[in-house]
Amino acid sequence: MMKLNSIAYVFPGQGSQRVGMGDGLFDRYPAIEAQANAVLGYSIRELCLKDPLRQLGQTQFTQPALFTVNAMAYRDAVASSGQGGDLLAGHSLGEYNALHAAGVVDFTTGLKLVQKRGEIMSRIKGGGMAAVIGLAADEVTEVLRHSGVTTLDVANENSPLQTVVSGLEQDVRSAAKLFAEMPGCTYIPLMVSGAFHSRYMQAARDEFEAFMQQFVFAAPKIPVISNVQARPYLPDQIQALLSLQLTHPVKWTETIQVMLGAGINEFREVGPGEVLSKLIRVIREQAPAIAIDWPI
């Protein structure tokens, strides 16, 4: 499908935020800053650059802040290189930036969506997540099944040997012993307040699904690979897949495999940090490309 030297832009999600992100970008994209301030009702520049109230790590602030910085970073990357992407993808929250870059939603609509998403997700308390390093997602699932643990879900398939589980806080803590006993396996609890991308987000999903009904979504002008299916979005799937994303795992490994199978040679991460770039390097080394039949 793709030409040689095809380029993909990828957008990071929650966990990549840091104080100082967007430095220099706000001066170059004042219209974006003004739109964000109008929607959010506070200074997005102050939140991202200084975070005086220590809110940047709170989901309801993290998501709109990252969406705004990612959007400016994408504009800056395309302007400076003169090259748009042949394929787009984003990790969790970053998927909204991919859809914005593809023309599915304008900036204001995208920001309203992630603001509501962050607000809803922040209200779901009592959950936790942990990264399991050293086991593939299907191996993690088998360990949980064999041990009779039915209360945890696979939330992120980040790389061939990095899987994130999600569930109630106590269940996430209890599973530490289970994985600690396995040779070559590391279990790392994550600093989150909710059981994101799991069955425990069903109430959030229902509320978000209703909220989305007021918006119109355009067909993607650039193919976007979905977190839920690891396949290109079709125009009639957008609302359904964004809703499912809240309760289903992020299939990041397979997403990159599909992009490699489409002929992508260069991945450009736009946004703060290099979390996705590091994962992509590992995926390229450890997982085969996947060729799919592309929709016309």
C-alpha cells in the first residue's frame, strides 16, 4: 500500500506528560493556545510550563494538556519537515491526536472530547494498573487463568514482552506475588488512580458514549490505526471504537506490526518524551511485520 520510505506519526498518551512540555510551541501557535484556554477555562500554557497547582498528573488535566501539546508538536513537525504522515496512530489518549491529524475532528472538538474523557475517567476511583515485564500478553492471560485470577484484565499490549494489567487496586497489589515467583519477570505497579482500559471503566464508557453523540466525525484523510482493533479506522466506526477503547486493551504491538507490514520505514513520535519510540524499537526487533488487506 505504501511507498518506499513511508512515514508514520505516532502520538504518546498519559504517562508522557512533564512540566515544561510545549516550551517554545505556545509562542509559535498562539491560536491553538487561545482555543484551548477558551474551551478549558484556564491557562493551558501555565499548566504545561509551570504547573503551579501540581495538577498536571491528574487525569482530568493531563489529557487536555497532552492533547494540546501533541497537536502543536504535530503542526511543528510537519511545518519543519514539509512531510505529513502516510499512517497515523496514538497510544490511548494519543489516538485522539491521530484522529485530529487525520481531519476526523478539528482541534476544538478533539479538546472537548478529551476534556470530557479525562473528567469522566478521573471519577472512577479504586482502580490500579501494573506493568508485567518479561511476558507476552497471552502468557500473562494464561498465568492469570491458571492461578484462578478472574478480576484483572490486560490493558496495554505495549511490546512483545511488556504487558499492562488493570483492575481493582487490591487485586493489582495481590497479583504482585504471583508474577514475582516467575523467573525473568518484573511486576511494576503504575502511578494511576483508575483501572483504565478494563471492564471497570464500563460506566465511564457509557457516559462518554452518550456525550459523543453531539459531535460529527469526518472520514479520515490519512489512515489511522485503531487501538482496539489494530486495524485502520473506517468512517462508520469512529464513535464505537473510541467508546470501546475505554474498556478494551491498547494493542500497541500489533498496531506497529501492521504499520511495518504497510511499508512504514520511519516513525516520528510527536509530543513529550520518547516512550513510544523506545517501544517501537523493541517491537521492530522482536515481532514480525503483519500484512493486512487494506480498505479501499
